[in-house]
Amino acid sequence: MSRNLQANPTKVRAIDLFCGAGGSSWGAQLAGAEIVAGFDRWNLAGNAFTANFPDAWFCEGRLEDWRTERLKRDLGNIDLLIASPECTNHSPAKGKSPRCEKSKETAFQVIRFAKAFEPRWIVVENVVNMRNWSRYTEFLDHLVELGYHISPQVLDSSHFGVPQARRRLFLLCDREREPVSVTSNAGSPVPASHVIIRNGDYRFSPLQQPGRAPATLARAERAIEAVGSRRSFLIVYYGSDHAGGWQRLTRPLRTITTLDRFAYVKVKKSQHFMRMLQVPELKAAMGMPQKFSVKTTSRRDSIRLLGNAVCPPVMRAAVRELTSQM
């Protein structure tokens, strides 16, 4: 970095660690924050973040390799630090695969950056299972030592107008007062049907066709038995599922992951056809506007960016609550 970003005294100035495409930053911006910089080691995340926040820095590379004293000199005063540390090794979605403790420990970069920038507010987002981490209490203790009042809260995106049930842990931290609970006034949950694009030219294939996985057909059969042979539904296409492997369109979508997970099944002339949910539909299910960029060279990478992201409406609510007494 060779230029200095002058502080804007009229706005909350924020940096985003482990920023990905910028879902958290988008939410913070909706709450009135100015996004100064985002940090991530994935260059594709950087491309998306830069497209979404052209006036902000994107700092590519490992957080451990950045000199915080130099960053503070270049970026100026920071009021809000947002962070979504690596969550894969906390998540139950990893199954019984070995967990990487070194990966979990990247969360302590939040402490290092907080020491350097001394922001009034911090919001840390992660999977709920982060609370089971052996060093979770130690992590919180470090924040307390830095003078922060902490309010751990589990927030479900479907309570904030997002058509997806996505429960995440939010650690709200304030150096001057106890953070209060983040509440929603979004009303009734938004169903998955709101994200389905029915007039698009997406290609469907017959549900009953040679080579279709038996598990897929079994999930569809359970759905048809429950909703009838004339209604559309969604199949949970892969991974463990404790609700029969399907869901109604009248409920919020289940949690989006980094891989293709959901297939839309519709009925036409008494025959069932299916296709995978597409990137614009998944983006809508994350509570992102269509102008939010996750464009990459492959569909797989776009879905990975979405699955790793934070739903902007939830972060907006968290940041608004924290900064309301500014």
C-alpha cells in the first residue's frame, strides 16, 4: 500500500477480515458503515469483493503476514472490525473428517488486529459449533482483556427477511457498553418459493431417467407422498439430512453450503422434472441483491463464494444494533 485513506468523521469506518465476496461488508454498509478494506487469501474472493466495493482496499494473503502497524498507518482509524474466521473445521458438515486446529486458530488474528486498530466495535460471525472449540473461552477472554463487553448471540437468517434458515453465531463486542440483543421485525419467514425463477430458460431433465441415483429417487418419492403428485418441491441433493432429504417450497430454504445442494422439482403434464438451483436463486436465498457480484470463471466457484458468505440482512441488523448509540 502506498496511499493513506483519510478518515471520514461522519461514518463508521470498517474493515472485514476473512471477507470473502463481501456479504458481511454489504450488510455493514447497509447499516451506514464505510467499508475501508477487506482481507482474504483467496484471489477469486478478491475479484468479487473489489467488484462490490470498488472504493475499498482488497488485501490478499494470509492475515498472519500483514504488518498491522503498517496497515493502521495506511488505513487510518477504524471504528468497526468485522470477521468471519475459517469455519469448516468447526462445522458439523465436515462429518468425521480430521479437524485442523491450525485452521481454527486463525480466529486469533481478530485479537491481533483488534490490538492494533482498537476499534470500538467488533462483530465475529461463525458457525454455532464454534462454541464447542477448546479455545473458545480463551478467545473470548482475550477480547475481554482488550476491554470489550461481549454478547454471544445465535441468529437465524430466516428471522431477518432472508428466505433461508441459516443459524450462525454472532459475537457482538463493544468497548463502551454492553451490547443488547439483536431483534428482528421482519415478520413472517420468507418461503423458498420466492427465490425460484420460473420464467427462466434453465434446463430441466426428467426425474425418472436412466442413471438417476437411487437415493435421489427415494427422496423424491418421500416428497411426492407428502405433498402429492401435482406440487413442486425441493430435494436436498447431497449430504446428511434429518428431514427426509426434501423440503416444501412454503418454508425457507435450508442452509446453503459451498457445493450444489438443492434441486428444484416441478410437475409438467403429470411428469416430474428437475434441475439444480442456479446462482441467481442462491444469491436471492442469501438475502443479496442481484447486483451483488459473485461472478467467477465457474459455477462451482460462484456457489463456493455464496456458501462461505454471510447474509447481509443479518449483519446489517447486528451492526445497526451495535452502532445505534454512537
